[in-house]
Amino acid sequence: HLLYGWPLVYIGFLWLGVFVVRACLGHARKRDQAVLIFFAINTIYIILFAEGSSLHLYRVFWYSSFLVLAVTDLACDLYGLLERAAPGKKSWAVAATAAVLGAYFVVETPHSFANLLESRVMMGTLGEPHYNADYPKQLFAMEVAKRTGPKDLVLVHRNLPHRVEFWYYVDRTNRLISTVAEAPRFASLNPHPVILMDGYMPRPEKRQVLELLKHHPGYLFDRYLMIDTRSNQPEFREYRFQPQKPSFGWWWFVSHRYPPMKTLPTMSIYSACVYSGTQVTPPADLPDPPKPSWGREDEVVCWHNFEVLRKKTAVAEQYAATFVKQGQPLGVELPFARAIGLRNPSRRGIEVWMKMEGPPPARPLRWTLTPVAGGKSQTAFPMDIGQQSMAESPPGDLYGQRLSFNVPPGRYRLALELGSPYATVTLGEVTVK
């Protein structure tokens, strides 16, 4: 019913009934085998592979050949019956048969046309309201194919789930990996693979990806990342898929739902994070990235440090000053940085923001929180929230560190114990509510 509608299903049962009666009367014909064999093949397949037939796309072929031949055979039988009923009136028999077929198409066409439109949207996955065609992912696969050759090896990260259509468009020798650190395992196949993955990954994996992008070019299409280890000239480019107006040929032969796409260069905060994280000099033709909201601290760091990397120091300074005004501005000099502000104080922690001026001491730094009214001080434990660790941040970069503690409400003095030969530096007083 889902595929063909009840009229065609009833016609299939009708042919089987007519065949059984004809066989019992000894009037079976050789041509009945042509219809019956497709019915038998489909039935046996469903019995033998019940789970596969219900899950796989093979279901769109269920009994289709049998039903086509059954309709044709019954139409021939109807014409023969009418011709025998009115000898010498072949035109009447033809017209009557055509009228019956016409009535069938009037009943069947709305259902078939709806299925046709739905199949062009859901690729034959009928009745699935949450179907996702993965159109951007297929477009990404096409772009990978354009930028690689038949001899290249493609490594696909498991954070990029894909269907068989993806491999159809990539059309390259491929292997699956769980982390980019596995790439050297496939050196015997190709020492310079192309790595494909979802561009948004956990922080430990992000560090490994940034390390690769320090030495090799990367390309981001939509949210999908391609790292090309065939080249040792690092650069990063980002593209978006821009819908185009479909032609009649596209609308008719390809899709009425999914328009043709054009690949256009773009610039998002993602690219700024890559450049600031790798310290690769950005090309001069890159546009300005969009400014993130103040609540997205990681992206704020990327935007500021990207501008520093582009030698736009004044722009970066103004941006950082506006950012810390959202909290408590500071101007405290440390041996390795200038503390410029505190943000988001709470009973559980506070953010300390600094402009780096040099490498910090190799030993761990000890942050302390002491009640202003007197009392025992408490060590505040640092939790990195920036794109880079403090030690990796070059001079001029904005760096934020989340200090974790658990204190009752009150007013506290925040200090940094630098140890010998440095003294303790007080950053300021904060109110914890």
C-alpha cells in the first residue's frame, strides 16, 4: 500500500486468483511463467531475508516487476474477453480496454505522483518524517573528489558519520580512523593521506588537529574539515554552500527540493580560531571574522588573537578593553603578563583575563583567595578555558583562565603567589554572591 496504493495491490491479487483458477481448469499458459517467476522471486527473498527486506532500500522493488506484468496480462485478457463477446468489433474492444486502463490511471496517478515527489526528497525512504539527505555532506564529498586524485588515500574520522552515497562521490581509496593520531599507521598505503572529519571535535582531538594544521593546509566546507598532508605549505580556507536558482532541467531531472549549490569563500570565527591556534600568518585577502558574543569566551580569545596575528594591535586592544568592561577591569603587571580584568565571579570560581607578555614560570602558579574581613586563605585551582595553554600563548595574546574554588558569599582578595624571587601580587578585591 505504501509503495503502490491499494488498487495495484488488488490487481496483483486478482491476477493470482485468475491464475489459480486457470491452472485448476488446466488452461495455464507458458506466458504465465513470466509473471509468476517475479512473484516467486520476491516472495522467496522476503522469506529468506526478512530483516534485510524490511530495512534496506530493496523494499522499493517489492513485486514491482510482477505487478507491471500482471496489469499488462490482465489488460490483454480483458481485450480478448471483450473481443470474443462482440466478434467483429475490435475497435470497441480496444476502446473499452483503454477506458478501463484510463480509470486505473485516474485512481493510481495521485498516489504514484505523491510517491515520486517524496522519493526525490527522501531518496526512496518512504514514510520517514525525520529523513536527512545529508546534502551538505554529499557536497563536501564532491569537493574532496575535485581536490584529490585516484592514487590518493582518504582517511575518514569516525566523528563524520556517512552513508554509501558519500563514498560514491569521494571515489577514492579510504580507511576509517578514530583519531588523527592513527594516520601514520597507513603510511604503507600512502604516507601523505587526506584526512576528512567533522570540524567540531573534543578539545584533546582539537590540539592534534591544530598541530597538523601548523604544517599542512586545511579546508572547511560548511562544518566538514579536510586536512591535506600532501602539502607542507600551511594555510586555512573556509567555504560555504550558496543555493543557486535551479534550471528547469535541474528541477525535472535532479531535484525539486535540493537546489544546485555554489562553493563560495567565507570567513567565520572558526577560521580565526585555527589561525590563532596555529600561529600561521593569515593571507592578506581574508575578510574580517564576525565578532562573537561576550559570553563565548573561547571565541572572544580567537577573535582578539587573530587580530594580533594580523598586526592589528590597536583593534585588538580596543576589543579586549571593551570585553573586560563587562566585568571588573584591572591593570596589574605580572612578570609574564598584564592582568586586565576579572569576570563572572561566583562561589564556585572566577575568570582571570590577561594580556601575555612572555612565558610564565615553569613551576605551577598558586592563586589564593583571602577574605577581606580576615580569615584563612584558600587556594584557587586554575582551569584553562582558552584555545591555547598559557605557556603556548605568544606575547600580545589574550588569555583567560577559570579559577575554581568553593567559598561562602563575601568579599575576597585575589592574589597570585609567584614564589622566589617574586613577591605575591594582589590582583584586586572581588565580591562573591
